[in-house]
Amino acid sequence: MVYQDTIKPLTDFSLDLCKSLKKTMSLGITSNATLLTQESICDFTSWASQITVSWQITLDGNREWHNKTKKTERNEGTYEQVLHHVQKLLENGQYVTLRLNYTQSNLLSFYDVLDDLTHRKINTLDKLQISFQQVWQETDISGTEIEEVKKAYKKEGFRILPGKFNQKQRCY
């Protein structure tokens, strides 16, 4: 498993090295959050007592839209799993940017995501921020529609990141 064989030993090594050199370290992880386990969440929580750990996790719309895009090896959707792991990370003091990838087709489905987040009380956790990102292949999406969706999130207490980072060459 990539986590046990690579991420954990590399992070442990890096932490030890930084301590010995009296340097600080931060850890930024971009993930779809599907392979997280209770064990890995505990490790990241432990590391976060020594360094800043932050996550960027993506959703591609509500349950229906996201599950069309992101599936497990058994062809099961991952929407609920992603929300569960986001909630666990936040409950364990991790910083999470929830990146909401929108298109003209799925944009309005983010109202359902808002309902799901509020129902889970994820909006009460202060280490969460929301980043709305237009899928770079899309064009002609109404600025008014996305602003209305963002306004609904703000009304429920979510912190919305400003800006647009959908350049083709940018890697997350």
C-alpha cells in the first residue's frame, strides 16, 4: 500500500530530519480521500501536533454527479466516503480545503452538497475552506450562477476562497 510503504516512512524521516536540523516543516496533501483509513488519519493527527498538515480534497458535484466521475475498483461511487473522511479529518484538527469542481452541467448540484455538509454539521468546523473551481475545459459558465451558489455557502457560514485557479498547467 502506498501509504504504509511510502508516505508514512517518508513523512517520519522528514520530521526526524527537520527536528535534527531545527527546521520547520509543513505537509500539504492533495487527495480524493478515498484511501484514507482510521490508522492514517491518526498518523496525520499525530504529525499535526508537530507541523502544519493541510489537505485539498475534491468533489465533482452532488452524490449523483460525483459518483459518475469517481468510483472505487468495484465501480461504487465515493461521494459518501469522501464526505465521511473530510469530516473525520476536520474532527481531528486537520485543515481542509474542499475543492468543488464545477461545470455548467453540475453547478446547481452544489446546493445538494451544501445541504449534505450542513446536515453533517461540517460548516461548524473552523478548519474548513471551500474553493470553487471551474473545470478548465469548460467555457461560458455564468458568473451570476456561481456567485449565487457561493452566496448560499457563505450564508451557512462557510469560508470561500477567492480567486480562480483553473489554469491548464496548474497541478493540484
